[in-house]
Amino acid sequence: MQIDLTGKVALVTGSGRGIGKAIALSLAASGASIVLNDINQDSISAVSAQLSGLGTRNVALQGDVSDRAAVGRVAKSAIETFERVDILVNNAGVVVRKPMEDYSEEDWDRVIDTNLKGVFNFSQAIGRTMIPRRSGRIINIASIMGEVALPPRASYVTSKGGIIAFTKNLAAEWAKYNITVNSISPGWTNTEMTGKYFAQEEVRRFLLERVPLGRFAETSDISSLSVYLASDLSGYITGQNIFVDGGWTIQ
Ligand SMILES: NC(=O)c1ccc[n+]([C@@H]2O[C@H](COP(=O)([O-])OP(=O)(O)OC[C@H]3O[C@@H](n4cnc5c(N)ncnc54)[C@H](O)[C@@H]3O)[C@@H](O)[C@H]2O)c1
């Protein structure tokens, strides 16, 4: 079945590259207008030009998801441009790999503030505009590491587990407004975030031996689920965390 998001407006955080960019392009390919957001202006300007070339209405709004004032500005500007946001994808994220005993407070705060507080900030800012319309889709990008640990990533694992719990709570709270809230938990995916890590032959072999499907995910493996969760086809799914991990978490 062809999914048609024509007339819908989607805001995707961290959409300058990687999974967020793939989600923005996939939602656009299904007909949605796109609000791009990233901390990096150049990257979203490039994606914006690409979308415009494809004939997609879009706007690129720079802003740090962990900064409540910046998130407020982005949300206001998005609504001024498109009158509403139907689909919010909280994707922006960072990782710090460091033994727990060496973690600084700054390391901890940067990851928790970006990955978890960022989801709170945007869900509230955009959710407040969805409530009066009694309609909305919120999709949070968590991780296999919200479910299973792979040290040393104390703050990352904590943030992703937090996103999964936050998703369930918000889904229960806003179901009465017909807003669905789900999370996608990608497994190991080829992006800039993982590029250097995957480039180490030993690491690559260690990880691939543990992925039942025997390959890393491409960003399109993740973005295709976001299109489904953004569509009317998924209207009765809420509060769920869905793994797209080649089977990593089943064994
Ligand atoms: N790549 C993987 O294997 C993998 C696996 C599981 C989950 N994830 C999650 O998927 C999401 C995207 O990951 P990716 O691999 O595409 O990462 P990436 O590093 O390639 O891209 C992340 C994007 O988010 C932006 N960003 C970072 N901090 C931001 C902030 N404070 N405000 C706004 N934008 C910010 C970056 O500029 C970048 O464009 C993250 O939440 C990540 O934790 C990735």
C-alpha cells in the first residue's frame, strides 16, 4: 500500500545528516512538507536545498534541542510557516563512549540534555499545538541500548532507556487528545555517528557476528518505519517501542 502524507507537516530534529536526514527525505517522498532542525545550520541548509530541488515545501530552522528558548523559537517559526505540525520526529542525539569512572559532569549533561531533555522540550512545544487540534504523531528515536547495555556508554544508555519510558508515559497521557507517541529503536546503523567505530575491523567483526541478519542497518531501514508510524495506517499503535535492529535484541 502506498503511504500518502500529502498535506501533512513533519518536523524532524537532527535532520542535517544520518538517520534524521533519511527520515526527512522519506517523509517528503511520501508527500509531507518538512521542517528541518539541527544544531548545525550548514547541514540543514544543504538538505533544504535538496528538498526544494525535489519540489518539497520546507524550512530549515537551526536550534539546539537541549536549549528550551531555542526550541520555543523553532516551534513558533514552524507554526508561523506551515500553520501546524502534524508529525514530530525527535531524532537528534549524541553519544559519549567513556568508562564510567572517567565520566565528567559535562559528558553526562551533554548526552542527557540533548537526547532526553531535547525530547521533552520538543514534545512539549509542539505537543501544545497538537492538543487543540486533537491530532498528532510523535516519534522518538531511542536505541537498542535503551533495552540492552553495551558499555562504556552510561549516559547514552540511560538517555535511551529514558526515552522509551517517556514515550509510554506521554502516549498514556495524550491518548485522550488523539496524539500517538511511539519510539523506534534502531540497531547498528551506517551513519557518521558510527562511521569511525565501524571502520575498526575488530569492532566491525564483533558487532556483525552478533547481528542475526548479518549486516548493519542502512538509514532507509529506519526511515521506512517512521513513514508508517507517521501515517493513518498506524492510528491504533501508541506507547510502543519498535526495534529495527536485524535481531540484535532477540538473543
Ligand atoms: N547510528 C546508529 O547506529 C544509531 C543506533 C541507534 C540509535 N541511534 C540514534 O539515532 C539518532 C540519529 O543518529 P545518527 O546515527 O544519524 O547520528 P549523527 O551523529 O550522524 O546525526 C545526528 C544529528 O543530530 C544533530 N544534533 C546533535 N546534537 C544536536 C542538538 N543538541 N540539537 C540539534 N541537533 C543536534 C547533529 O548535528 C547531526 O546532524 C540519534 O538519536 C542516535 O542516538 C543511532
